[in-house]
Amino acid sequence: MNICVLGATGQTGRHLVDQALEEGYWVTALARYPNRMHREHERLRVVEGHAQHLESVMRAVDGQDAVISVIGQVRERPSVANLLTVTSSNLIEAMQASGVRRLVFLVGAGVSDPNDQASFASRLIIPLMRLVAGHVLQDAEEATDLIRQSSLDWTIVRVPRLDNEPARGDLTAGFHKPGFAPISREDVARFMLDQLHDDRWLRYAPMISYEKSGTR
């Protein structure tokens, strides 16, 4: 199976690339700076380009079976406040042009979903996020709306804070309130890769967290 990974040089993307190669996937990584790729492999192809450039996305998506985006927003750089919105728009156009249907897309837990269970905690968290990083949340919401309205076979994965701790493996997904505990990037990568062979969350936007909270 051929998959295109956006955000492959980031901390979560590196785990995703490693896991995909270990499972036998052919991986195409779209990288603005190819020299930042952490490894080489006979089944790894690096396409130089930026997710905000349609031509770059077209070249990376062509010939793929699925796309996984783990591109993250950067709060400190307002110039890329529309990063996910433009990326999602480019992906939709490129995937439709190339006949690629499966998309797994990462956003933060602040993005709400009609299926969410309302909670006191969530009513506090979302306004706080808008106050602290309003442009980041708006970008993710607009990107999510574009993907929802598309004809792609999408899964939007919503996550709270991420860390670089070892994988725990006890993730749960659903429409529960946002958790405060961080999630291992390695676990997030595993969940997203698993969606390529699991239709349970097809055209849904589950939030993921650990089944059991507590210290590691």
C-alpha cells in the first residue's frame, strides 16, 4: 500500500514514517526541508515541497492509496495561522484529481463535534483555548469543515496535548470530553495508521485519550 505522509519531519510524523515502513508500506513524505528526514529507506520517497503549495501536494499525492496528515499548527508564527485550512483545501483538490479517497487528518481536541458529550470541563476548555490561541483553533475548525464537506473517505483524529513518552497502547476513541493528560506521539501515530484498515471511524472525528489516567 502506498501512503503519503504530510508532516513527516515532525515529532509525530517520524513515528508514523517508522511504523509505516516497519509494516511494509511504501511511504511518500512531503517535506519542505528534505534534509530534516530522520532516515533513509528503499520504500521511502521524499518529495520536496510545502503543504500550502497545491503543486507540491499534487506531486506527493499522485499514485497514492491514502494520505495521512500530522501537520501541526505553530502558535508562535501567525503567518501560518491558516496552515491547516490551506493544507486541507489542497489535499481535497489533489486527492480528487488523483482519485485518492482515504484521508486521516490530525487536529487538536479543541475542535468540537456534533456527537460530543457536553461537559462542564469542555465548556471551560474551549473558551480558554480561543483566548490563548484563537487563530490556531479557528484554523483547525475551518480545515475540519472543509474535510467534512468533501466527498473523501475521511477520518479526523482529535488529540489533546502530545508528549514524547513511550507508547502505552491503551488508547480509547469516541466523543467524550477532552482529557487533560498528554498522549504519546507514538500512540497517536499508531492509531492513525490503523485507520487505513479500519472503517469504524470512517467519516467521523473521534477524540482519543488513554483509558486509564495517571502518571506513567
